[in-house]
Amino acid sequence: MSKLAVYFGTFIHSRSLTELKVLENAAVGVDKNGIIAFVEEKVDDLKAVLNKHKEFTSAPITRTKRGQFFFPGFIDTHIHASQYPNTGIFGKSTLLDWLNTYTFPTESSFKNLKTARAIYSQVIKRTLSHGTTTATYYATIHVPATNLLSTLCQTIGQRAFIGRVCMDCLGPEYYIDESAESSLAATEETIAHIEKIDPTNELLTPIITPRFAPSCSRPLLHSLAKLSADKNLPIQTHLSENTSELELVASLFPEEESYTHVYHSHKLLTPRTVLAHAIHLSDKEIDLIKQQQSKISHCPNSNTNLTSGFCKVRKLLDKKVDVGLGTDVSGGYSPSILDAVRQALGVSRSVAFLEKSPDHALSVEEGLYLATRGGAKCLGLEDKVGGFEVGKSWDVQLVGLNLVPELDEDGNLEDGGDPAEFAGTPECTVDVFGQTADWADRIAKWVYTGDDRCTRQVWVGGRSVVNKD
Ligand code: GUN
Ligand code: FE
């Protein structure tokens, strides 16, 4: 429960895949459950609005200052919380040797709950500080540490999908499930923990997590699909990330037509399945994913840095597959979804070049849609988060850009001072002296040059969870 609150000023959110909507002088009321109760646009007289919504007359008002705007919280549809200590450390490795060299040793250290507490607290706070209000986490195989991640998300206040990693094959001796049965039982324990601490899934949802096909036996894949069906739970896994991985899958599952068919045969392609990467797919595989209404988490930072390849996002979007963005920490080196937007735009331009077709390039608007409403759709949260509509949760970031002050008629700074002071400050300075950039330019500046310093305050479910001012 939080208190009634009113937010006033500039709000920006996606109207569609290709359009951002700027609401200036808007007022939004948020009820005690953190749900948006009213949205009033083009408000001349805030008092009159509050008189109309009587219970809000004495609610505190948070106003955007010049250069600030409310923006929906970001949604990270794929992040390994346990790999956070490894960000930036990958050398020239690619997926399969990266897993053995860097990933499994680090994940295995979460047997120690002190390690888990330190790292998990850090990753939750850090991602919130970057404006990520919903995160879809992979934990590790360890039940106590996975349960701790759930508890910490609830305590610190981040909406989260939390998956205990299932892997009864291919892992090293020191980091592997003993059997399909033990993997299933351990997963059930982590689901029971969330059912106990958050019975209505207010913030937390368990997510069934077969790591990827090569690390799961057929009985494990079958039993996890059954568990998801029995309990109506979402699923997350990796798909078609790296060409050596594709060869491995083909050798392990020779009876299957493709990597995607491995999951389909085991009933793991559901409307609640989030498939990370999905780079090297045939048209038939994309059509199968569309038919099953499964979702794709695009992880451009990881795909570039593990030399995995280029995901053709435009093709997925044209085929009406739902796509969200993932940081894929630590395949990706950044915990920021703003970075994922930027990298998605860059990768899409490389695809446009390679395919000799400018249509592949994504716009800033499209990138921000994927980061908010697109991610929400991937997680079945489209009625809950991603925009400013009545009935949605107040999962929001207050973004502040460093606008230069306005000039008076004589060309001097209105409040005095030296123009040089305002040139080149690192925090996303926009507007040229004497000219005011429009919101489209400001947003582009934010996407390409902004970072967590621009994220001034963050709320999840109406609760303020980050406040930098
Ligand atoms: N495939 C199987 N495990 C992983 C992982 O931890 N990260 C990435 N990027 N791909 C994987
Ligand atoms: Fe991953």
C-alpha cells in the first residue's frame, strides 16, 4: 500500500510501435494500490482537476521540472542476475567456451548465500537505478539463493519473474542438477517460496527455466512443460544464439527438424514462453514461433559481444512476433535497457547494411516501444505496465535531461551566468543556445547519450524505489 499521489507535467510513452506520444501539462492520479486512477491531458487548471477527483485534493503532487518527463519503467525480458559480477569479462570467447570459462564457475558460487545476498542486492538496485521496473531473471540451480533473489526483489521493490536454472546435462561436475527429478523438485520448491511470500503475484512470478536444449534431458524438458501447463506458469529459455550451439543441438536431437522444433516437440512453445536471442532462425521456425504465440527477447549487446550474430528484428516484427529487449547480463556487459535500445538501433543498421535494405533499421521510437510495451507483451503484462492508462500500475521513471537555460531577448542567459558552464556537461545536455530542440530530438539525445544519471526517480507499483534528488 502506498499513499494517494498526483503527478503533473510532461509524460511520454509509446502510442504504437512507431509513435511516441508526448502529453504536456498532464495530470495523473495514482491510488493507494499504486494503480493509475485518472489521466487528464492538457490541464490548464490543476485545482479544477483535483476538484473533479475529490479524493486527490490533498494528495502530494510531484511535478516535472524543465527538461524532465515521466516515462514508463523499462522491462528487461532477459537477465542473468547471478552473472552480474562478470559484466565486461568475456575476452574473445563465444557462447560455449564462455559458459565453461566464465559463467558456470561464477554461477556455482551462489551455493554460498552470502555471495548471493551481496550480488543479488546489487543487481536489483543497479537495474532499478537504470529505470528497469520489471526484470526477468535467471538465478542459478541453487534453491536457497533463488528464493533469496525472490525475497530481495520483494523487499527492495522490483517487479520480477524469477527462474531457478534447470540443467541436468552438459554442465560441469561441480555445477549440474543430479537428475531430471531433482531438478523438477528443486524448481517446485522455488515456486512454493514465491507462492508463500507473494500469493497474488503482486510483484513476483515464478518462471520455468530450462537453461537451453543442450543442457536439458528429454525427461526434464517434458516435465518442465507439464509443470508450466499444470500451474499456468511462464517459461524462459535460450534459442538459436550461436552457430556452434546449433550444431550441438542438431547432434543431440537428430530426430528434430530444427532447434525451435526441439522446444515445440516438448510442448515448451507457449504464449507465455520467452525465447532469448533467436538469431539464426529459418522462416519456418519464425512461423512456428508466431503460430505458438511465443515471444522473443532481443539481446543486442550480448549478441554483438559474444560474436553470436545479428538478429533481424524487423523480420520478426513484420511477421507480427512479439519482441522485447534483454540485457542478457553478462553475455551483455550493460545492465541498462537504455543501452539495449541503443544497441538494438545500432545492430539494426548493421543488418540494413548487410542486407542492403534500409527497412531493417529501427527507429528510436521503435526501440523505446520494445523496451516498454513490447517487453510488457512478452510477459503478459500489457494490461498492467508499459504506458500511462487508467488501471495500469505506476511503474515509472522520472527522466531528467540537462537543458541549457533559455536566453532572454538580448541573448543572455535568463538567470545570468556563463554559457560555457552549460556546454558539454556530461549528463545528456540538449538544446542549442537560442534554439529549443523538440521532444523527438531530446528523446533521441537521451537514447544515444543518456545513462542512469538521467533516471532521477523510479516507482514500482506506486512505491518510490529510487530517488536521486
Ligand atoms: N545459453 C545457455 N546458457 C546461457 C547463458 O547463461 N547466457 C547466454 N547468453 N546464453 C546461454
Ligand atoms: Fe542469457
